Amino acid sequence: MGIVLDFEKPIIELEKKIEELKNFTLREEIELSDEIHKLTQRLEHLRKEVFGNLTAWQKVQLARHPERPYTLDYVGMLMTDFMEIHGDRTFSDDKALITGFAKLDGRSIAVIGHQKGRDTKENLRRNFGCAHPEGYRKALRVMELAHKFRMPIVTFIDTPGAYPGVGAEERGQAEAIAYNLREMARFRVPIIIFVIGEGGSGGALGIGVGDRIYVLENAYYSVISPEGCAAILWKDRTKAASAAEALKLTAGELLTLGIIDGVIPEPLGGAHKNPKFASDIIKEKIKFDLDELLALEESDLIKKRYEKYRKMGSFKE
């Protein structure tokens, strides 16, 4: 059995009970189909009740679930002929950011995304999805190539934030992210963005400026992590659940606020329960949006992208 979150425990216990009854009927040859049917119905009701009423903090926990599909998983499910590009040609190859080119139903695209690890060893190699400045410069290098050869860009965001270490700061972390923001605003090719897990702070924004932004149902997108917010506002990281509510970081809230363009549905229990479910929807979104965006004049594409971001945060009293 995989990792179980606290709010999932009643579901897991009921699943175990149903499995035990099934094994008992096979072993003892006793008819208990009615009881099993009733428990199965109860299980389905419980799943809908639990996952249909998740708090913001519970969604953050699901967004961080180590079994969720990562960038390379989606690339494998959605695309063919993926060729990874390594290094920023200045310092090193940041394993926390995957970049390269692939084909989506025969159409060439550039792909960029954060990559976490499945175990401790890989997480250390991937730096838990927290990119260094060289990662953002590698991403920019690939985006510039995509712009040169008129290839659409698809990015997958899944990071707690950019790496805040001394070395990263010395090598210009803030400058690398800021430069990406400026250049992504100006690229004359379609850019489609998916937040597939965590969307934390500038680490997410470094590959997060585009024409369409989608957030998976149980992912989050925020200026700061709930723990970081709690530490600043309450001087107490245990207030993370309260911070998550205050930050309005869930997909539904972001859509209401006009920050994103849509929510990608997930199967009950999260994307890791049925990765193909969400990936099929992502693929259709990419294809539909590219048909629409590629039909625009380049000047109109830039204009609409500019207007999109100018509208964010505007309000009337």
C-alpha cells in the first residue's frame, strides 16, 4: 500500500474491510454478497464525501503526494520523440528542471517542467524540484530556440519554490527568474502552462508566463507556501492550514479570481489514482488551445498576453 494521508484513513480502513470480507467468502465459501455490496456503496459515498469537500490544506497535501505524476510522466503519456536538452552553457545542468523538444500528435513543441524524485536518492539529485538559476537559464535557452523555430511551448509547474541557497543567490537566482518573466512575455509563439502539483512563488513563475494557465484540481498556485506564510504572519509554521485558506491558492479560487484559465479535473483521490485521466484532458486542452493560438497574428498573440496579465489583480470599489 502507498502513502496514506490522514483524511484518507477512513477510506483505506473500509477498503481493507471489504477486501477481508471477500477473502473470507472465498476461504469459507459463505455467501456475503449483500454485505459486500452495501459496504461498497458506502465506500463510494465516503470517497465522494471526503474528496468532494477537501480543505485548502488537504489539497496542498494531495498536491505534494509523492505518487502524483511528474513532468516526465506526462511527457511519456502525452508525447513522442522527446529529446532532452541539458545544461545552460554557463554553469551546469540543473536536474530539477527538465527541458527539451517533443512531438504531440506530429506537431513539434518545446517542453519544460519541474521534476521531483520518487525516492530520497532521486529527490537529492533533483533537489526536490527546486531549481537553481542555471535551471531557469536552461529553460530560457530552450524557449529561445522554440521562438527561433516557431515552436509552441508547453510548461509543467511542480515546485515548492526556487532553491534559496547561498550558491543559488550568488549565481543570480532573482535575476534569472526576472529575465525569464520578461522574455516569456515577449516570445511570439504560444505558451501553455499547467500547474500539476505545487506552484510555489517565483520558482513557479520562472516558467509560468504564458497565454493559457491551467491548474489541476488538487494542485495549488501561490505566492508563498502555506508554511512560509504561517511563519511570517503568525511566527508559527503549524498554522499552515489557516494560511492555506487565507492564500486562496486552490484551483477553484484561482479561477474565480481570474488568475488562471481553467481547472483540469482529477479522478477521486488525486491524479496518482489514474494518471491517464488527467493526461487525456491535458492533451485535448493543448491541442484545442494551439489551434486557437496559432491562428492569431503574432502581434495579437503578444497583445492578448499583455492584456491577460494587466487584468490580474485589478478591482473596483
